[in-house]
Amino acid sequence: MAKIWGKMWALMGLLLFNSVCNVSSLSVNVNNIECVYEYVLYEGDTISGNFVVVDHDIFWGSDHPGIDFTVTSPLGNTVHELKGTSGDKFEVKAPRSGMYKFCFHNPHSAPETVSFHIHIGHIPTEHDLAKDEHLDPINVKIAELREALESVTAEQKYLKARDTRHRHSK
């Protein structure tokens, strides 16, 4: 029994470390086009995140074109695209492993600050886990809980960034 608990604690530590390594949050100043790159280890992983334009210098009116957002796969294919927005959430299944590109395009002459959060989620299959049949269901549940927690955290960051943007528009 102690052997099982020791393995479980080691695996939980590894999963926690893995989840921390797969989360990125940053703020980007977009003058024209700015891109961020993130490596996806496994085909089928979930790429999720959000972004919000935090407008410091001007107040957006109905004539403001917004910014464009594009996610490009390692082969150069567009896997997600948004046009003329002040922010949104996104979720994409990675068609393959490799380096993904996340680009913001600001057609407006004034620079915009974008708060950007991204998470690469991987739920291991039975093939990915240790062969100890008692730990497999626990490991899958831990991974599912980690992904659900990341989703809640991402939503909180998205709402906080939107709140910041709305406070600047008063």
C-alpha cells in the first residue's frame, strides 16, 4: 500500500509540474503584427486560451477595426482565426505536434496592449500511463481535474483582463 501511495504522490507532483510548464500568460504590445510561439508535444492536445485588448491610449468607437488573431499549425495551416475583435476565448485540437504560431494583427495606427493567456492541455491515455492497473483511473481523473482547474483559472484571467479594459473606457 505504501508503494502505491509513493507512486501516486510522485505522479501527482509530475502532473502538477507538467501543468505549470504548459501555461503561458503575457502582455504584448501590438503595433502591426506580433506573434507568439508555443510547442505542442502531442497530436490531439487541446490548445486553449484567451486574449483581451487593454486599451490605454484611445477609446474604441464603432469605427475602430479591432484586432485580428490567427493560430497557425506547424505546417502553416490556419487552425483558428478571429477578425476585428477586442478579445475572445479560443480552443483548438492540435492536428499534429510541433510549433504553433499565435499572431495578433493591429490594422490601427495606435499600438494596442494585448493580455494573452494560453494553455496546452494533455489528458494521458492508458498507453501514456504507468501499467499499474490501480493507478491508471486515478491518473486519468487527476489529469481531468487539472484541465478543469486550468479552464476555471483561464476564465478568471480572461474576466480580469476584460474588467481592466472596461475600467480604462470610463
